[in-house]
Amino acid sequence: MNIGIIGVGLIGGSFARALRRADTSMHIMGIDRDAASLAVAQEMGVIDEAASPAAAAQCDVILLAVPVRQIPLVLADVFPFLTGETVITDAGSTKQDVVAAARAVLGDRISQFVPGHPIAGREHAGVGASDADLFQGKNVVLTPLPENAGPSIERVRSLWQACGAHVVEMTAEAHDAVFAAVSHLPHLLAFALVDELAARPNAKTFFSFAASGFRDFTRIAGSSPEMWRDIALNNRDALLRELTAHETSIANLKAALVSSDGHALESLMTRAKHARDRWMAGELDGFRDEAT
């Protein structure tokens, strides 16, 4: 099988390394705007060759592992070279916008595009941070389209499973609502906290005394600003809903502090602790599960 990876960074590189470990017969071609990154990937043995968009003609499957706002551009680059048998998928953190972009570029060939999102990553970017174990035991969400044929979905599913991932399906709308809450908002809050403290005149003092709690909370603020800018803008509506909901929560916390209401503070903290404990233990049955 010939695999094309557009964007050989953390996600694309890890996908390549995991597949190579699972099946050494695969031929993996890397396509990237950064020639130096492709050279490093080839030297590391992550890819077999550095290729141009024209290599899409030789690919059985193409993974788009680029920031979501670049997906329309790279799709347009490879579209002239696609065969009718090529299956395209992506690793974008938002889905409704990606599907709309794919429909606009691919037109009546949209059936060849199977949207996906691996729920894995780390704060460091680039092929040097790639890891064959990155997807091991992690979820990968597919948001299949009505036009997708079963074999195309299964081909993408099997590749992620070869990477050690657990593959689930949901609609693009449900995906964007869920990940606005549990991924996109936490990243924005981490970026905002670090930026606000760094802008203070006495920032040095704060950072001098910051310890493990601050480090753990803000770890994700070390992620790629370009990638998270695109995610925030592309999932804008869902993020605004989440920010509004959390503004209410923060207002309630502030009101409890203003009135020295220890009972309200402890009740909130107790509920949160119990919920997190259940989540960490994998005990999800106690949570409500209404339609998203």
C-alpha cells in the first residue's frame, strides 16, 4: 500500500512511524511545504521519500495532517492528481469546516474523503517529536459522510487500528460540540492564563514561584499557536457557547468568594473532584448522556 502524508510533523510523522512498525511493506511518501522537515523525516526513516503533490496519483490513502485552515489549499494542490481509487482522510481537530472545505474542492468526488481526528498529541511539534506509540490506546474519531462507501471507511479505520488506536464514529456536529468543551476551551484557557501573567510588571516573581500545579495546568500552552489559532477560529460558534457557559461558572465562583460562602465553594469542588475521579477510573455510567 502506498501512503501519502501531507504535513510530516508530530501527527503525520507519528502516523507514519506507527504504520511502518505495523507493516514494513507500506511505502510512505511525505509531502510538506517545509523541505527541511521532509529531509529530516527521510533521514530519520519516518518516510521513504519526499514527494510533490503529483505523488497523489500513486497513493492508495492520503492523510492530511496540516493545520485545519490549510486543508482547502492542500486539497486543491492534490486534486488534479487524484485517481478515483484514492481515499483521503484528515487529522483536523474540527470537522464541520473541514467537511465544507472538502465538498467545495472535491465536488462530486467527495465520497473519497473520510473525515477523521486522532485524539492524541503533545505540546511539542515537528517530526522530531513524532512517536510510533502516540496513538496507542487513544481514540480516533471518524465522522463519515453519507457519500462514503463502506470499504473507504474501513480502509481508514484499519490504518488507525494498525497504529494501535480505538476508532469511534460520530457526526461532525457532535464532534465539534464535544471537543470545543473538552479540548479547545482548555487550550484557550491555558494560553490566556500564561499570557496574562507574562504581561504583568512583576511576571518574573510569579514565574519564579510557579510549581507543579501551574506546570500541569499550562502544559498545553506549549502547543503550536498556528494550529490552535486555526482550531479556535474554525470552531468559533461552539467555542463561544462554551466560553459563555464558563463565564457563568466563573461568576458563580466570584459571587461565592465575595460573600465568603465556603459551603458553595466546597460543594462545587466536591462535585468536580468526584466527577474527575469517576472519569479517571473509567466509571462513565454515572454521567448523563443526552444528545449533544
